[in-house]
Amino acid sequence: MEPAAGGLPTIIHLAYLAAAICFIVGLKRLSSPATARSGNGVAAIGMGLAVVATLLIPGLRNHGLILGALLVSAVIAAYGARVVRMTDIPQVVALLNGLGGGAAALVSVAEFLHAGETGPALSRTASVTIALGTLIGSVSFSGSLIAFGKLQGLVSERPVTYPLQKTLNLLLFSGIALVAFLMLAGTGPWTLYALLAGSLLLGVMMVIPIGGADMPVVISLLNSFTGLAAAATGFVLTNNALIISGTLVGASGTILTQLMCKAMNRSLLNVLFGAFGAVSVTPAADRARGGTRPVRDISIEDAAVLLSNIHSLVIVPGYGMAVAQAQHAVRELADLLGRHGTTVKYAIHPVAGRMPGHMNVLLAEANVPYPQLYDLEQINPEFEQVDVALVIGANDVVNPAARHDKQSPIYGMPILDVDKARHVIIVKRSLNPGFAGIDNELYYQPKTMMLFADARAAMTQLVAELKHMGS
């Protein structure tokens, strides 16, 4: 077949076009839990087409090395997909995102060095795209590794701050900008190495002061960075598939980042530089147990009696459910109550958990029916008619202080209106405050009952008690 414009055969361009269509369709289907699995499959087909088309490019060398790398990575990926627990998916997402950014940076570096050895000086466009690919890819790589460390517990989930932090970050960024300018001016390969090192350090400095509960925003932001780095690499390699897929990832990650910030009523700058969660407070348990703000405890038996006599239940999952790996026990409880005529729904807050869609992923892994999942806007008008709201490990996203306390760090954040339900049961290990470092007013309301226990153990015992009552 005759080469098309750009030097590649027409069949290669058509394959890249088909891959791009698959990416777009897959991304669209990923927007709903009901179609996400098929969307992922469509996108995977597109990626397969792009890989095969790339391998068929005339003049491509080192097929053996490329196929060997694909085989090794496929084996690692298949093994990881089978052994990694669903509760560890946020860490995996952060790690894979970082690898994508690192790959983009390495390709940019390799192209810069290759051009210096084999040909004339790079054009201004090529130099700019290489600099952007190196900068953004390196920031994504090192930042994602820090995010992985925080989620995995290798790095403190609390913000890590120190004196003059913002000033030093500004100086670092200014130095990177200067090095990038010198690189574009063609001063030598040392500028590329300096840009690479500075960008890696910037990624660490950017993510280290961010707390674990802000990881949904950080992950989506770094995801957009990886997409932009891939797009820049596509320009370097004149690869349309990379340009399109990178742009899609960058745009969707940016939109998701904005949605996450809106869900917390905070700006992106506040997330990145606000050190949110660094507040140190006296544990709520100490004050409450002291008698000034008493709480109502409820036993497993009493909770089972209450749940056996209701018509509607809304389950509010949070990070505590993920930590306890209680999603299967929650599903069993919901199924049991549903068979006895109780209407069961799940209220999903956009930033519950440690990555975008964290609760959706966990509940999907437990085969919770998609029609039972409701987002904040859908479920909030219904809480006033709900018999019981069962909160499992959620904290700040159900704190009524967000609606009225202007001094609260979460003031203005959209919350689930759990406090408007007729009864509230909160499953939690203790009364310790959440990530924001403040007491949850919901704990002390007359309609609220605290079930102090591990979430999975509590759900398992509730199921056993309900079965015993029905036998």
C-alpha cells in the first residue's frame, strides 16, 4: 500500500483512527458503572490495534526487544490483576499512572539524545515538545510514586510540611523554567539532565504536603499530567495515536480534577498548597467520653431489631469500609434486608475513599447492582423519607458542620444529608475525627446511634443476628 501523508502507509493511519475511535467510545462508556466494564474492553481493543499498527510500521527495528518487553509486562500485569486486592486499587492506579508518565519522560529524553547524535539541531517545535514531555512526565512519575507511598502507608498520609516550603517550591519551579529556556536555546545536553532532575524533585515536593484524603484529586490531576506528557511524546514521535489518546486522558483527567474540587468546595490551589488535614485536635472520643457531649451506643442485637422493622435503608460507604474490606458483608446485609421487603440504596459521595470512584469500584467488586447506586444529587432529596441511614466508615462527607459552621475547614463542602434520615446508625471503630481533624456533629445528634466495631465484623454479625431472628 502506498504511503500516506506523513510517510506512513494508509493502513497504519486507518488503524490509528480506529484505535482513537475505540478510546473515545471506551471513555464514554466508562462514565457509567453499568457500562464501565465493556468500556474498558473497547479501550483495550483500541490499544491492541495501536500496538499492532506500530509494530507494522516500515523500518521499525528491535522487534524482538519490543515483543519481549510486551510479554514480560503482560505477565506482570496479569499476575498483579489476580493477586492485588480491590481495596489496594488506589495504590495500583497511582503506580500505573506514574509508570505512564515515566515512560513519556524517557521517550522524550531518548529522542533528544538521539537527535543530538544523528542529525541536525532539533526544530523549535520538537524542542518544546521534548521539554514538555520531560517536565510533565517526570512530575507525574515522581508525584505518583509519592501518592503510592501515602496510600500504601510507606509515607505519612498526613501532610508533610516544613518552613519556607512554598518559597522553596517557587524557587524550584523558577529554576526549572530557567533550565527549560536554556534547553530551548540549545546550550547542551546538561540542560536536559537538569530539567529531568528538577522535574522529578518538583513532583515529590508537590505531592508530599498533600494529605491522604485528598488523593482522589491528586490522582486525577497526575492522570491528566500523564496524558499531556503522552500527547507531547506523540508530537515528538509524530504518532497520531499517542497524540489523540494522550489528549483524551489529559482532558478527562482535568475535568475529573475540577469535579473532585467542586465536590469538596475547594480550589485546586488549596488542595495542592493548603496542607489540608494537618490540623491537630484533641480526639473527639476524649471529649465525648468526658460527658460533655454524650453519644448513644447501639448493640448488634438492637441494630438488628431496628433494621428488621424498616421499609427503607440508605447505606453510606466510606474509607472505613475499604480498610475493613467490608463490601461483601455489606452486600450480604443489603440482600438479606431486600428479600424481606426493605428498599436498599447506596449513597456515593464523589470524594469518598482514596481515588475517584473508589466506592463504586469496591461495591462493583461485591456485585452490588448498579441501579442501587446513587450519587449525592440523586439521593439527598430522599433522606427525609428514609427510615435508617447506615454510615459505614464515612466521616467528613456526612458532617453537618459543612452546612452552617463558617469556621469549619469543610464549610461549604457538599455533604450527604444523612442527618435528615429518621434514624442514623454509624459503624466506626472510635469517635476519632476524620481527615479534616474536626469532630463530626452527626455523632452527637439524638437520632444517631454509634456501633463501635470493625466494619466487616459488624456487618457479618448483623447478618447472623438477622438470620437468627428470622429462623
